[in-house]
Amino acid sequence: MRRMLAGLWAMLPLGVLLVAVTVLPTPERVPTHWSGRLPDASADGARFLSGILATTVVCTVVAALTAIARRIVPATWCRWVLAVVAAIGWGAAVLWVVTAWRVGVDGPGQVREWWPLLALVGALVAAVVGYAVHGRRVPSREELEDLVPERSRVRPVHEVRPVEPWSTEVESRTLKVLAWGLLVALAVVAVVVRLVGESLALSVVVLLTGVGASGLALLWSAIRVEVDESGLRVRSRVVPRVVLRVRAEQVAGVDVQELDPMKWGGIGLRALPDRTAYIVGAGGGPGMVVYQRDGRRLALQITEGDAAARTGARTLLQAAGQRLGEGSLS
């Protein structure tokens, strides 16, 4: 049901756009480029509208197929696909409405550059709403058992014993290089954009994008993996804060595997709808794979080796088993 509602939300921009076209007259010219505060280039209004319509139609078709084709698009991917489609569709619709409205009020030569940026805000809000409407589907017990290897499943432990804390440190040179490389590259782009006469707003957006992306990469460039009775934590050593947490009651299983970057999305931090991986070596290596009760997997390469990874896995299994045992007793 929630999947269908998220699909309808992603298809709604086409209807909104068709209504807006009948209410707002199509301008002869619409601004497409700004130099300073005023536009210095424009396009034919009818062609602009046809491009917006084509975009929303494609989004509507993709949303409908995603919402219906349950066997082709799994629930873990559906949530993200519908959120992205909703962002594109609503962004296009808002762009047309704002552009047609402001051209009708101010004229094509007086529309300020920040008016079209409202489409970005609309797209972001639409993505958040679609993501929330869809929600996260929790797999059934049978589906979870098919996902987690039998030897790695959490089993209830009724005998409570102290959980000996375990930790290890991991560093990624790839993420360090990526962090500083992104910051320098996008800072240069921001300066060039400003020098060629583009708007200050565009330069600021480029610079903020670089700061955000490089900051995220730097946070994960050196981490500390910790396991205790509360579960697993990944703490950044660059900034003293927890960047990821898996509580003991969320753990369905823990396994030690040889992590192949080709199977987990590559080197560094890789976040996908159904799994997250942190692999620091080009050839991979031993690591912990944590199966969560919501169906997601977390893979962390342990550079200290297989023995350290197995110690961490046993500790997390003990903590999760004791938590499960407490729940079964209650």
C-alpha cells in the first residue's frame, strides 16, 4: 500500500503541470542563463514547456512501473527510485510554475536568478516526502532466514555474561585523497565560475557541494570500529563522533568473509539501498558482515586480519544473543 502511495506521489507532478499550463499562459521567451542579477540568454517558451512535459511524462512512466513491478524492483531499491523520480518530476513542475509566473509578473528580462533555484528546494522536499511515504519494509522471518547464513544467525542466550568490549582501527588512503581532491577541484571550479562572469549563487553552490562531499569523505577516512553490549559503533577518528551505529537488538547475524570490492561496490565507503560497505584495500580482505533485521547488510573490512574480525564477530553475536534472550524471557 505504501509503495503505491509513494508511486502516486511521484506521478502527481504531471497532473499538477497540466493544471498549471491551463492557468498560467505560456511565455514567448523564458530566461535560461544569468550574468549577475539579470538574465543574458533566453529560450522559446513553447520548447521549454515541451521539455518540462517530456521530463514529467518519463518520470510518471518510471514511477508507475516501479510501483507495480514488485518482482523486478525490490522494496529496498523501490524506495530510493521513487524518491529520485519524485524529486525530478516535482522539480520540473515547480521550475515551470515559477518561471511562467515570474515571467508574467516581471517580464523575461527581469527575472532574478534565484527564482529558478526554488525548483531545487521543491525537488528536495518532494524526495523527502516520497522517501517517508514509502517507508522501509521489514522482511519476514522466512526472508531474513534466507538472507542470513545459518552458521551466522543470532540465537538467544539466556545466560547473561559480561560482554568484553572489542575495537579496532581502520584507515582509508583512498578516502583521504578523495576528500582533499574534491575540495581542491570544486574550489577551483567555483573560482573559475565566478571569473567567467557567472552568478555568485552558482559559485557558492559549487563550493558548498565540495565542502560537504569532502567533509563526508574525510570523516570516514580514519575510523574506529567498536563492539560492546549495546551493539556496534563506527566512530570517526578525524572528528570525535559516531558516524554509524547498529544496536544489538537490530543484529540478525554476523559473518566473517573475504570482502571483494567488486561485489560490494568498490573501494572506500559504498552506500546502496540494501547494503553499506567500507573497504580500504584494492584487493579487499577479511571483514565483518553484519546482517540487520531490516534486511540491510553492513560490511566492514578489518585490516588487523581474520583473527581480529572473528573476535569482533563473536563479541557482537554474544551481545545480540543476550539481547534476544532478554526479549524472549520477557
